[in-house]
Amino acid sequence: MVLPALVAREFGGGRGAQVLTAATTALGLVVLRLFRTGDGRWWLAIGAVVGIGLEAKWLVLLMVASIGLSVLAVGPRTVFRTGWLAAGILVALALAAPGLIWQAAHDFPLLILFVPMQFLYLSPVVVPIWIAGGLRLIRCCAFFC
């Protein structure tokens, strides 16, 4: 986890970028461990990594959603059949609570700006290509289903 954080620093990333990089690397490792072993206790570690990551960047939720949808689509679905999942969610919420409380106290400015900022981050030049690719993917999926 240290090496990817150092890479983020080399590319000019500040402390937030370094923490996010380390957290997402750790998330990948603990998720793989959960999938390999099937031991639901890994949900606690996943919750800790997600909670810490949410303090730096809410895009962690996009990665978590992507992993969750992938597991629902192709498995191993058995990892969802444990009470440890709820415990992991509670850990994530507890660690992310300071940021969530601040957002709530300030009328969730991040949620209001989230979608418009993604278009800016992607660059207005790339957005049409991104939209065209998404529409093509939807059409291909509709054709094969």
C-alpha cells in the first residue's frame, strides 16, 4: 500500500490523493482475501478501508458499488450471506461519520456538485466520447439480451 501512495506523491498528489491511493489498494487486497477465503470477518477490514477512504474521497463509493454489482452478477455471491457484512457497513459508517456529519451540516455540497464535477474531471473534450461509448455499450447489451 505504501508503494502506490508513493507513486501518487510522485505524480504530484497531495496527502488526500496518497491516502486514497493507499486505501483503494488496501481495499483491493482485503476484497481479494474475502473472495479467496470466504471468511466473512474480512468485511470488517473492508469496512475500515472504505470508511477511511470516504474521508478522503467519495469516489470510493463508486468502486464499492462496482465490486458489489460484479459480485452479484458473477459471484461469489456467498460472501453476502453473512452477518459480518452488516458489521463491516457499520464500521465504514462509523469511520466516515465525521465527513458525513459535516456534509449534512452544510446541505451536502459534495452531492450537489458530484455529477457536474465528474464531467469537468473527465474534460469536456472527452465527455462526448464517454457518452457515445456508454450508449454503444447499452445498445450492444440490449442486442445480446
